[in-house]
Amino acid sequence: MSTLEIKDLHVSIDTDQGNIPILRGVTLTINTGETHAIMGPNGSGKSTLASTIAGHPRYKVDSGSITLDGEDVLSMSVDERARAGLFLAMQYPVEVPGVTMTNFLRTAKTALDGEAPSLRHWTKDVKTAMSKLRIDADFAQRNVNEGFSGGEKKRVEILQLELFRPKFAILDETDSGLDVDALKVVSEGVNREHSKGEMGTLLITHYTRILRYIKPDFVHVFIAGRIAEQGGPELADRLEEEGYDRFTTVEA
Ligand code: ADP
Ligand code: MG
Ligand code: MG
């Protein structure tokens, strides 16, 4: 079992208006095998948390720690974090012009594992994963994310998840912009990987809809840069009924 531990994390960003604190003491422990949902209103800092875990240079860690099995994640480069087993599916995936999906996936897999995957298995694994995610075979020869629809980008992210087999997957609003069919396909992919029991998931979402397909073990309500309340799946049901108002008024 592996553990991703976030302790009293304070993060700020530098803007034209000066330094703005965004995360104000986030503490969270995720073990492999567990699914944690982070739910919160827009602007509460959910993506900031995801980006900070992934090592985005924009975000400045003022205090606190992130460790993976005791190793200091914050001192790792973005690549080192990926090799250590962290995977971030971003709210706004980037396009990589001039690089085909096939080349990207194989290069990334090689970098992650420190050796090239056996070609025979790899080609078959990619094909199988693509077909399960209902990604058209043509996509293998297309440039990464270039001209992909929102739903296609999300499927391709889950394709990476299934092929790279991270220890911890951080899914930032993977549900946004998906119709129900795409949401099901994407959720099934996450669930398939999860069922192997070797992945911890941090599922960041604004809406409860995706939680009908991906069942969280823990739900954290995120308000104004910190966790305002935690509970089990029933907390998501309550949010569905009551919204975030109760929490935001308490915090203000
Ligand atoms: P969420 O994902 O919960 O919607 P974000 O983490 O995206 O929240 O944003 C939290 C707050 O930080 C917001 O007020 C947002 O405007 C601000 N913020 C985040 N990233 C940046 C950035 N790169 N530049 C300026 N402000 C930012
Ligand atoms: Mg947002
Ligand atoms: Mg966000």
C-alpha cells in the first residue's frame, strides 16, 4: 500500500495585484485503494490543490508538506512526480502539436517505467484500452489533443491512466462537459483501474453527478482553500440537496 499525505498545505500565487493566498491549510491522507472526492464551489482552490500536487510552477507553497510514502513530493520535479506514481488529469488538457498519440503514449510510458514497454504487448494494450474507452482507432495517429472535443480529451486522459497505471490519480473535473454516455465510459475506465486495488484516486468535482458512477469512500467539502467538512458518500447526497450555501455562509 502507498500513501499520499498532504499536511497543513498553504499555497499562494503571485499576480499583478500581489501575492494571493489560495490554499489555507489543507490536510488530507489518501491510501492506494481509496477514492476521495473533493467537492466545492468554483474558485475554492480545487484546481490549485491538483496543480500543486502535480508541481505546476505557478503555485507557491508557503508552508506544509506533501509526501508519497514519506518521500518529499514538493522537492521533486514534475517528471519525478510522474515517475513516483502521480498522475494528473487536468481540467484543461493541453494540445501537443506534431506529436502523435502513439508516440506520446509510448515515450511517456518508457520515461515512467525507465524502460520501453515490450512492443507486442504494448500495441495490444493500447488497442484494447482504446476500444474499451470507445476511442476510434484513428486517434492513434492524431496529434495529442489537437482538435479533440472536450469529451475526447477526457477519454484520452483516462486512456493514459489505464496505460500508465499510476499510484495516485488526480482527476480534476473530469466530468465537466461530458454527456451521460461519455461520463459512463470515462467512469468505467477509472473503475477498471481502481478495481485492481493499486490506485488511490482524488476525484475533484463541482457536481455530484459523477459520483453516481465513481463511488467515493470519502467526501471532502472544499471551501475557500480548505476542507470545511469530511464524511462518507452520504455527504455528497447532502450536498446534492443542500448545495454549498450552508458551508460558505459558515466560513464567510
Ligand atoms: P477551483 O478549481 O475550485 O474552481 P481554482 O484553484 O481554479 O479553484 O482557483 C482558486 C482561486 O485562485 C480563484 O480565486 C482563482 O481566480 C485564483 N487563481 C487560481 N489560479 C490562478 C492563476 N493562475 N492566476 C490568477 N488567479 C488564480
Ligand atoms: Mg473552476
Ligand atoms: Mg478547478
